[in-house]
Amino acid sequence: MFSPADLIPKSNIENKVRNTSLPRTKPLLPLYEAISNSIHSIKELAKINESMEGKILISIQRIGSADLFGEIADIDEYPVNSYEIIDNGIGFNDENMAYFIESDTDHKIEIGGKGVGRFVCLKAFRKIIVDSNYEDNGSLKNRHFEYRSSREGIHDFKEGTVGEFAERRTKITLFEYKNDYQKNVPGSLFEIAREIVNHFLLYFIQDNAPKIIIKDDKNEEVNCRNLFLAEFQGEIQKAEFELGDYPFQVYLTKSNKSQSHKLHFCAHNRSVREEPLYRKIPDLGKFSIKDEDQQYYYQAYVVSKYLDDNVNQERVGFNFPTDEDEDEQQSSPEITLYKIRNKAVEAIEGVLADYLSQIRENKITTYKPIVEQQLPQYRAVFNHRLEQVKKLASNLPKDKLDIELYRLESDWKIEIKEEGAKLIEEKKNISNLGDYKARYEKFLTEFNEVGQIDLARYVVHRKTVIELLDAFLDLNNKEKFTDEDVIHSIFFPIKSSSDEVSHENQNLWLLDERLTYHSFLASDKQFDKINQIEVNSQDRTDLLIYNDALVFSEDKRAPFSSFTIVEFKKPQRNNFVDYDSEKNPIEQCERYINLLLEGKIKDHGGRMLNVPKNIPFFVYIVCDITPSLVKILENREYAKTPDGLGYFRFKNQYYNAYIEVLPFEKVLLDAKKRNRILFDKLGIS
């Protein structure tokens, strides 16, 4: 018999409950804890009575009257209020009662007991009511008490003998959900039963579960074992892997009622953490798999003593690094969730190899023509990272495939750079010359191919830019005239400078390959706002380019420095007027030349110097040759270019200037001609 003093806990139960974590989104976890305790109680009795058949009966009690529930067909809409869990296990004998009173017991630690299940229950329920018939010296006795979130915990404790027809059984009542948890409880009896099966699935998989029946207020009931057999079809497949000194097992099942493919990390026969499996194996997709007359989702369960040893106190997570920093997990010497997940996915892919291989071969057949014809910059990635390409999602559109292949390429480049750094370091102390030479040759081959990828990408970029310009000109032919700022931005981003835009992100090669390399470039910026020149004017050119020849010459004997001025005019413009600096692009550019000749320029040493009077100017006026412009050009004695499409003139009376007037059509045709050999070699003409 327990005296009142025996019932005093070693710590404040109210504080223990307050400090226990239970997410509001996990309202069934207290029920799982009660069922788990019943399973442990049954297994404890089975050690001394091997012939016993364990049974757990769970009754759902909803808010409402029994008479009301008897009259209505569907009671799922009535909220769950309480649960009764009855088992025929060993019960609250003296030993188990003592452990229950001890708030920090490690009594069941070897089977996953954390000593906090009752605190989890009190987190979500008003109280726990215990009524247990247990055997003591050949006779049955009864203990009855309430467990509440108070300092002492145990209230209304009673114990005594029971009648001769009584049976061994323990009834635990989880009484009255707290509101924050109640609103997240599933309403359907079958849904709650399904959640129980999923949570304790490993017991069912290993045929190690007692008989578990769940019923509601209308006495409708579900046998969880039958539910498992009905909803988890076919053979349960198993795979194994190792991390460190720990073996891991993966059980793969088919569920026709789950809503997605899931990966479960388990501890002590229970699912602790679940993740979408299709994110790691995209070929499984987000939808169910159709196999003859059935549809199902795969459910994978990862089991290990390592997971058992490292599950947290509330059994809602693990005490090792999870997903906060995958890079850190990968480099960590300890076993992490990242490493476990990757190994588990490899094991699952091994089990599903036949199914996945056909999908992946079909995927390669689909993607290869797209890469060959539209994304040739990824040909080397396709060849060297074929296994990773196979694991991309199916049916990706071209733009999404481009992004995924770019990711694979980036990872490949990093691997090559890391391997190069290792080879350089190892060269200092080569212990195996043959192995080193083989690795070096492989590295050099891949390094060269990466270089070809960058070149291919740049060629594709040029093709895309030309097609974009062609599309804009096509719009002009349909009398939807493009604004000159849009055209300007194709050649170089507007209102920016060479300090802000890298060489590969500018398209001056459309006009002249040599324009890509310069000392500075200002795009649509006022002269008095450009740091590299000193010109007191608010005029602005579309593009002002300066080449300090000494910057590009190591021996300081380079040709003269020069300025390049580019002006864009709206396509199809036909209101040009001679001797009007606002309506005549030639006079406009000549004004810019005079302003620059009167100013100063910063040399390669950072000093401001007068602009030399003989400095060459190269002027490109890009616009359509309309009748009003032809009149000006002929009046000023401009000659036609050899192809007859543009005009040019060299002026050297007051300054050295070569001026070309180029229609958009000529710029486009010349760019196509210069780049045709590149497109042909890449197979994208």
C-alpha cells in the first residue's frame, strides 16, 4: 500500500508540464503516448505470460450527448473531447506506480521511454484519469487516481481489492482537450485510426503490434491491423546502410490512402519526423503511382539504434544537426540528418532501381534533343553528369531545364576547382606518380570542357541577343515602333557605366568587337556627371567610350587613345532637319566632339589632362535611313558603305572623326555574318 508520503513527487509537476514542448499541430501525440505505454505494459506482461494476447481498446468521446449521437448518421463534425484507452497489460503494480511517481524516471529508457509521456498528455488535456486492475501475490487489486498539472500531480488516490469476476485491465482517460489542441484534431474516426497506424507502422510491419481497436460514440469501430493490411499493399521491402559504427534499416511500403510519398525517420518503432520523398527522388512525382488496378504512394521508414539513442525528450525531433545548415552538416564529422537522408535515398533508389531506370531513360530521350538543339552549352554537363541529369524532374520546360542544368554545371565547376587545388598541393609530395598522372589527366580533360561550356554559353548568348534585336526590328515592320531606349539597352544597359556592367553583360560587339574593351564607358550620362572626364555640360550621349591606349599596352608604345560616340534614334524616325542640333544626329554628335575637345580626360595614372586636339573620334549613328535623313547625308557628301546600306565620312579639318550612319538592318546583318561561324560550329545556326 502507498502512503500519502509515497505519493509526493520529487519535483513540481506543474513546472514539468510548463517546460514540456508540444506543438499545437500535434494534438494526437498524447494519444500516441498513452497507446505506447499500453504496448509497453502488454510486452512487460508477455515476459512472464507468453501465451497472453495483447489488446488495446481506444474509445473516442466527443462533445455532445449519447442520445444525440444515436440519432444522427455522421458524428465526425462533433469535436473530440476525450479518449479512453483500455489495455490488458501488467498495470499499475507497485513497481510501475513508483516509477510513475518519480518524475524523471529512466525506467523504460531501453525501450524508448523518456519519462515525459504523462507531461505531454497534461500539456493538451485537463487531466489524466487512471483506473488499473493489477495482479499482486495472485490476486487482483485496483488503483484509481487523477493526474493533474499541479505541484503534487496525483489527486484522489484510492486503492483496494476487486471482485472475483474482475479482469486485469488498465483504463487511462485523457480528459477534455484544451482548446488550442482540440481545434487541430481530425474529426473522422477512420482518419484518427489511420494516423495511429502510420505512427506505429513499424510495429505492424514487423508483426509486433497487439490488437488495437478504436471506436467512437456510435460504437463504430476500426481494427488497426485490418486497416494496415487494407491500406499498405504488397511486399514490404527492406534495405540497409551504415554510417559510422551504426547500421540503419529502411522499410519501404505502399499506401493507397496516404496523400504523398513520404520519408519517415523513426525512433523506438514510431515515426518522429516525416519529409516529402519526391523532393529527393523527383521521379516519384507528387502524384500516386498507378500499377495495374491500384494506386498508391510509397512510404519509407528509416530505423536505427542511432535514431533511438538521439530522439529528443518529447519524441518530436532529434538531438543532432538537422536542416539548419546542410553545408555544415555535410562537413561535420558526426552523423547528421543530412547524411542519414542521403544514404536513405540511395537505399530507396536501389530498391526501386527497375522502376526508376525506365523513367530516367525516357527522360534522357526527351531532354537530349532539347540540349543538342536549344541548350548546347550544356552538352558537356549532359555527358559528364548524366546520372545527376537522370535524377532531374520529368517534363521540365526549356527554361526550367536550363536552370537545373546550370545548377549541375556550377556544382561540377566547384568540384573541378577543388580537385585542381588538391592536385597542386599534392604535387609537393607525390607518393604515387601513376595515380597522380591519371587524376591530373582527368582533371585537365574536365577543366578544358568547362572552358568550352563557358564559350558555348557566350555563343548562345550572342545568338539570343541577335534574335532579340531581330524581333524588335520585326515589330517595327509591323508599325509598332520600338522606343530608342529599348534598343539602347540591348547594346548596353541604360544609365550605367563600365564600372557597373561586366564585359560579358554588354553587347557592343553588335557594332564592333573592339568596343568591348575600353578604359571606361558611360551610358546615357551627363558629361558633368562622368568622373573620368571634366566637361562643363549637361549634354549626354547615348554611349561615350574612351580607350586609353596605354592601359592595354605593356610596353607603353600603343596607338593613340580614342573616343567612340554612339547615338541611337527611334526606328522609322523621319523628321530629321539639317542645321538643327536637336533634329540632326550628325550635328548633335559634332557638338559632343567639340565639348570633349574643350575638356579634360583622366589618364591611366589618375591625372586630369587636356584632351589632345588630334585624338581620333569614332562615331556610330544607329538609325533607319529615312528620306529626311538621306537628304541631310547627301547634302553633306556622305558616301555609301560598300554594301549600299549605310553611309560614312571621314572629317579631319577641325578634328579627326570617322562617322558612320548605320541602319538597324545593317547592324543586324553584319552581326549575323561575323558570328555565323560560331553558330555553325555549335550547331545552332
